[in-house]
Amino acid sequence: MQDILIAISDATRRAALALLWAGGEHCVCELMARLDASQSRMSRHMKVLRAAGLVLDRRDAQWVRYRRNPDVAPEFAAVIDAVLTAEFNLERKVA
């Protein structure tokens, strides 16, 4: 549980997780462009999310593609859903 809380404590990781949680696969280059992050920074963030068991990766030629881990325990998935929803709602209120 602590790994998951640490993983979602960073805004960039939450943003990346939100993209992956919505479905599909994304390579680091796509995440970099969407989140305005350097390759090394994005790779470090993805390593944290992967170590927490929230995302899976697969090598595709020179790219690494990430996707939501479908085997995340339902209670952890509920926490992540709640955090991402709360953040989205807060951003909408501020904007």
C-alpha cells in the first residue's frame, strides 16, 4: 500500500496514471509530449508506477509502452479512481 501512495503522491505520476487509467497503451515519448516532461524524468516516474504494480510495460522495438495493470486489486483501483476523480474535479473548479 505504501508503494501505491508514494506512486500517486507526485502530480506528474498522477497525470500519467490518469492517461493510462483511461485505457490504451502509451509510450514514454507520448507521455513526455502530453505532460511536458523530459525523457529521463518521465522514465523515472514510470519506473515508480511500475514498481508499485499500477502499470505494465512492454518493449516495442525501441519504445517501451505502458498500460494500466488489469490485475490491480479492486480496493487499490478504487483508491486510485477516487484520487484521479477528485483531482479532475478540483481542476475543473479552479479553471
